[in-house]
Amino acid sequence: MNSRFKKQISLLGSILGVSLIAPTIFLSISYFEYISATRAMLRANVDSGVQRIDFLLKNGSDVLSDVARNVDPNTPNDPNSKAILQRIVYDKPLFREIGIINNQGFLTLTSFGPVDPPQKVSLDQRSNPNDSSLQILGPLQTVVMGEESIVLSLPTQELGEVNALVHPIILTEPWGVDRSLHLGNDGFFAYINTKNGEILAGIGIIPSLETIKNEQTKNLIRFSRTSYNGDVLVISEVSKNWALKKWRRMLFISGPITALTSGLMFFGALQLINQLEGLDRELKSGLENKELVIHYQPILNLKTRECVGSEALLRWYHPEQGILSPGLFIPVAEKTGLINEIGKWVVMQVSQEQKQLYDKYLDLYTSINVSPGQLNSGSLDDLINWFQKPSEENQPCQPHRFVFEITESAAAIRPGTITTDILSRLRTLGSRIALDDFGQGYSGLSYLHQLDVDILKIDRFYVAAINQNPQITNILESIIDLGNKMGFTMVAEGIETEEQHQFLCSRNVTYGQGWLYSRPVPIQEFELFLNRSRSSVDD
Ligand code: C2E
Ligand code: MG
Ligand code: MG
């Protein structure tokens, strides 16, 4: 598999990944949302259950203590005793009946009055006499009630047991949960006596305390709390299956939409890659067919107007579309990696085309643009290695004739970076480094001193502002001032008027280029310009 193909596969993989990230995040978040909403619902129900049982137990304890205090053990048949029990049953609908079972185990008094004859209560329906706190029994079918009741029982020394009967429904109705939840199929809600594991009340199919304790909760959402005295566990659980019903429905609807948008993005990217590939192929064959041409824009000493060098600027003589500027095809070459090949070709081509001029003018130099892609991909590294190994191919290349222009955006040229290393190797070979389009706003003046470059090329934007925009002209003056003070060679780009020329001269900018002197021209025209400029200076 060649490396470009691998690159494409990984690019497509990344695009597919990116197009799937958003829906995946959305679905994951909504998954946890549904789970946590269900957990919140269970918590609210259990909390309200705990409130109910706590209220019942506290009331039961108060009422039964009241009875124990006020009913005379010696006269249980007293009408007053009956009245005490009756008042409770009338006043507090929580309790369906109050009764007293004497120490011999006979029910002797209810709110209806004395039980005559007293009725024996079996041991399994009685509380533990050795525990003087409020006890919870049942639910039981008691002597007085046909239906099952929860029995709250307070053992006392003199009276025996004072009991209150409570209908279990008090703990479960009315029940406010999501209407789509069918307790029974989907889960349960229960009050369980923690002392004996009896289920006091509940809704749904309620497992035993033992099962609950040992059960795996992986597929369940469960919440529980105990009553204030720890005697009753209030617990509710539902299956994750129920909690995720709505989420699954959403998945069912959004799944195909997500797949469709991801697919569209993927194929869009595929087309873009194909388009780039097409351009790349064209550019490659353009390079082979010698459709790429270098134009040279003279760089002048502003005071003497002598041409000191030139900037090499690529042009593509496209067979169908005419002359294409680098702004159109350099970005494509950068994306596809062809820029590395082009970069080396430019160096060789300049060296060949200017060989005679270099021999004639020993100080003549050429500025060559280096794109960010070239800096980051290691192609400049290759170029340096190529320079260093003498060969027939690189024989005409003289590194000291070159200024390599890097843009501020590419110039992560802070001390210690790879770029700095490459640049310092180039300088060791005798080349110089220029910071192109300076002032476009990446480096700023604040760390000019950290830049390991020789030349600052002042961006055309500032030159165009001369005498047009006073604020930008002020900034330009600061840049020039600072650049000069810090010992950089300054080259102004895009000089179009005599006024701009005069301004820059008066501010001691040494060099410049622009349409005022010459547009970028083919080598023959450049040679004429150079010779003319040198001879006029000699005169
Ligand atoms: P750059 O290096 O900033 O080049 C200066 C640009 O300003 C050139 O545009 C040039 O034609 C234009 N220019 C020069 N004087 C004037 C003037 O007085 N007025 C105006 N309005 N424009 C002027 P061009 O040739 O279109 O190049 C655009 C960019 O393409 C260059 O910007 C450079 O970054 C890049 N480039 C050109 N050749 C190469 C190359 O061989 N390799 C790489 N990597 N990039 C290149
Ligand atoms: Mg440039
Ligand atoms: Mg520039």
C-alpha cells in the first residue's frame, strides 16, 4: 500500500469518525439522561414512602404510649378505657382499630368495648414482650379484622400489648409514578420489615429480602432507604429495559437519520478528495511537462535603486486556463504533499536559470518562498541534506545565494522548536532567512527579539497604508523603527507609488520590491532589468 493511499484511508477514517462523533455523544448523553431520570423518579418515590412510614411509626408510637398511660390496667372494662380507644379510631383514620392483649395473651379490649369473653391470640400474632419499643408485625389476619393489617404493637408491663391495626394500602395509595410504568412487569415498590424480612406493603411482584440482597443489579435500577428507626426498608426498582424504552425509540428514529448524514458527509469528503486528487495529478503532469515557470520580481536598494536580487514567484502556464497564480495551486500542492517536489524543483530551476547572473554579480541573491507544509513535512530537511551532499544535480546550487522566505503563520520559530533547528541549519549553509508578510499579526512586535531570522519583509498591507491611513502608518513607523534598532534587514513589499518609495527611504528601509519598479517577470526580462539597473548605478 503506498503512503498516499494510506493517508487517504486514514483521512477518510478520520472524516467518518468525526461525522459519527456528534451523534454518538448525543446518544450517550441521552442514554445517561434516561437512566438518571429513572433513578430520580425512584428516589422521589422512595423518599415519599419513607415519609409515610416515618409518619405512621411516630404517630403509632405516640398513640399507643398515650393508651398505655391512660388506660387503667386494673379496670380495663371501664367505659372510660373504651372511650380512649374509640376516640383514637375516630380521630385518626390511619388506625382502623386499637386493641389491648393482656399478659396472658387474651384480647380484652377494643374500641367497641370489652371483648367478652376475651379471645386468645396465638403467639405468632404477638409481639416480643422483652422488647419494650414499638414493634411492627404482619401483615396479619387478626382476631378483629377479616382483612390483613399491619400491626403496630407496644408491649407494656401492666397492660400487656397495646396494638394498632393499619391497612397496608395506607402506605401505597395514592401512587404517583410515570403512567407507562407497570409495576409488576417493569419493577416493584415495597416496604419490608428489616427485622424479619416480611413485606409490609408494596406494589408489583416483590422478591424476598434475601433475593434483593443477593441479586445482580446490572440490568436493574434500584433505590432504597430505611425508616428513621431502621425497622422498615423502603425500596423500589425498575428494569433498565423500561428506563431505556424511550431512548430506544429515539435511537430507532434518529439512527437512520444519523447514518444518512454521516454517509453524506463521508461521500462529500470522498468527492473533495477525488477533486484534489484530480488537481494534484494535473499539477504533477504540469511539473513534468514544464508548465511551471518561475517569474522573478526584482528587489532593489531603495536609495540607489540598484537591483540586489529577486524573489522567485511560481506561475503555472496551464494549457487550458492560462497563467495561474500560486495562490490557486500552492494550497493544493500543500494538501497533497506535491509541494515538496515543487520546492526542490524551484531551487534547482532558480540555480540553473540564474547561474550566469550569479557568476556575473557576486552579491546577487534570490528569495525563495517556503510554505508551512514544506516546513512541517520535513521536506526542507531533505533539501538541506541534498545541498550538503555534492552531486552533479546540485552542483549549480549555491546555498549562500538563497534567502528562504517563511511566513509568520508558519514561523512557530520560537527557540527550541524543530523549525528553529532547520532554519539554523540553513543559515550554517550560508543561506539567509526572511520573515515574509511581516505584520500580518502572528508574531507581533513583542517577541521580535526571539526570531532567528535575518530579514523582515514588511507586508504590502502597511505599504499600501502610507499616507492613506495615519494609524496604520504609525504602526508601520514603529515596525521599521524597532526592526532597524534590532538589526534586521528590512525589505518592503508591494511598493506601487513614488510617494511610498520616498516615505520608506526617509524612514531608512533599505530594500524594497513592487510594481513601481517591476512586476514579477520571466528570467530574460529580469536579466535585462538587472543589467540596466547595475549599469545605471555604475554610471
Ligand atoms: P509573497 O511571497 O508575499 O509574494 C508577494 C506577492 O505579492 C506576489 O504574489 C507578488 O506578485 C505580489 N506583488 C509584488 N509586488 C506587488 C505590488 O506592488 N502590488 C501588489 N498588489 N502585489 C505585488 P504572487 O506571485 O501571486 O504570489 C502569492 C504568494 O504565493 C506568495 O506571496 C508566496 O507566498 C506564494 N508563492 C509564490 N511562489 C511560491 C513558491 O515557489 N513556493 C511557495 N511555497 N510559495 C510560493
Ligand atoms: Mg514571499
Ligand atoms: Mg510577502
